[in-house]
Amino acid sequence: MSTKKKVAILTAGGHAPCLSAAVGQLIVHYTEQCPDWDIICYRSGYKGLLLGQSYVVTPEVRAQAAGLKNYGGSVIGNSRVKLTNVKDAVKRGLVKEGQLPLTVAAEQLQKDGVDILHTVGGDDTNTTAADLAAYLEKHNYALKVIGLPKTIDNDIIPIRQSLGAVTAAEQGAKFFSNVVTELGASGRMLIVHEVMGRNCGWLTAATASEYQKSLAKQAWVPGLGVTKSRYSVHAIYVPEMALDIEAEAKRLKALMDSQGNINIFISEGAGLEEIIAELTASGQEPARDAFGHVRLDTINPGKWFAEQFAKKLGAEKVLVQKSGYFARSAPANAEDFKLIDTCVLKAIECARAGVSGLIGHDEERGLELRAIEFPRIKGGKAFDVTQPWFQDLLKEIGQPMTKVVHVAH
């Protein structure tokens, strides 16, 4: 029997369809393997850590934890907090003036007697965890930080597949399968589906792919205009490819003229530089989060794209819909749950061995499932648009391949 330890779990950043399942499986497998180890869950991520707010995992919770896989979002709550951003932490009342968030967090972990901290989040969450671990080591407090990679963008370097991304693509396709029926609400309808993805187009591409696959199961009634062509995706725009708006408008207008509707899928990060430049030129400064990222919900990329195309296509009605909150808050599907459980088991193995890092299949180490060293973790991994499945998707929808502007890691 191993020496008794205390485990803390927190989830942070935006929601993804893996958070509740990851929390549940950590509790389930710790209970099976280390039943005498204590477990707490910090409420609302690093915010709860700074404020000393946590749930105690009781025997009742342990007995019920397996059921958490049926919940979307994070049952223990999330927040976006950067422990090295002192000004933001003070402004939000998370620390007092003169306090350092790293110090406050470290003191709380010491007060709570935590030996192992599991962080479930994206690159920001886990690089923040790395900052905390380095600070604690420097101050002679032995804490192992073991992260699990959550991001529906699937953009963490060097992780092959992030938890929750596959489910988000499936859910985004389900979302659009209802939205697309609006094509009959007006003549010359333009529908723009905005998909999450700041720097990476993987989720947009994967969502479009899942949606196109679903069309193969449909029964069509051509005599009434119910055709695969009308319900199909007609254009996919991601940050990794250059966009020639004039050429695309010409291609899409021909379709609009022949069938009366156009469906466009865009990543929220596509065209971001152009949008920010327009705002800046007009004297507006985009709002940013604690990590310095432009808050995409405040600049509305989907609306910008709709405005670019509406007049050129002669659209009589424009509909912009975002699947992000629908997709990211779903419970994990079977494929994702299998990956979550596999990564959780590796995380507990590393915890028992005293190894820190972010758990994932390491693309730079032969796809070995391991605790990847925190200094190697980065965000913004580009989607590889040259992959055969995506090239086949572009051919299916009749979209020419344009210049690649971002190369995948």
C-alpha cells in the first residue's frame, strides 16, 4: 500500500465535453487504486484555489462519481485566471492589493495539505499549473501537478488529440442539422455557421466533416427541391488557409443563383486579423481576457463574414448561428470517454510514481501516452489542411484549395 496522499482536482478555461467525465473518472479510479487517499475539488478552477473554496469528496460522492460522465460542462465549475497576472487577480477580488496570486495559491495548497494537483484544461490552464509547480519547487514545497488536455479546438502542442474535441465536432454537426432547415425560410438565404477555434481550424473542419457524413443517411426529394446540394456545406473557412473573398463570392453566387441558398462554415479565428485591423482603424480597442487573448464573443466574426458575402451573393436574408456553447457543454460521447478514461489512468499512474506533466499522446515522441513536460506545452497548434480527409472534404463541396498560411506543428 502506498503512503497516503491528498489529491486536489480543478477544471479551468472554457467548457469542453470532457470535464465532468474527467473529474468523475479521477474519483472512480483513485477510489479503486488508492482508497485511503483524500480528494478535494476546487470550485471554479483557480478562482476557488485562490479563495480557498473546495468540495470534499465524501464516501457518498465516491459512490456516485461514475455518473458524472453523463453531465456536460464542469460540475465543479470553471474560471479563467492567470496566476501571474497580478493586476487582473486584484481587480477581480481574488487577491488583495500587495499579494501575489502564485503565493496565495501556494499557501492555500499547503494549508489544504495537497500533494497532487490535477488540472483539466487547455494550454493556458496547464502552463499556469506549470508556473505554480515551479514556484512551489523553488520554495521547497513538493507538489506534483498532472494535467489533462481539454480543448475543443484540438490545438495543444504536442498533444495528438485533446479531450472533448471529437464530441464537440459531433454536437456541432447536430446543431447545424437543425439550423440548415432555415434555408426554406426565405429565398436566396445565406447561413453562416460560426464554430469555435481561435487559432486552429480543426473543429470547424471536423464539424463540417461530421455534418457531411450525416447527409449520406438522408432521403432526398428532388422534385420539391430537397436535395443534398442545398443542404450541403458550400464553403469552409479556417485560419490556416488564405481567403480570396472575391473569387469565393463568384463561386458561391453561381450556386446561389442555381439553388437559392448558401451554407458557410467558419472558424471564429478566420479573418481575425482583418477584423481587429478594422476595429483598430475605427478607434475601437477589442476587449481581452486575463491571458491577453481578444475576446471573440465581443467582435462577432460570423457577422463580419456574413456582411462580406451577403451583398456579393445577392442574399435576401442572412442567418448567423454559433454552435459553440451547444457543442462545448455536451457530455462526452463514447469515443471521447474512452480517451478520457485512458488518460485518467495514466495520470494516476504518474501520480503514484511522482511524475508531473500533461497527459497525452506525444506527437514528438512517437505518439507515446505519457506525462509531457510542461515547458513543452504550447497552444495554437495549426490544423494540417493538407490531410487527405480534409482535402477530400473540400473536393466534395467543390471548394478550391487556397494558399496555406499556417503550417501545422
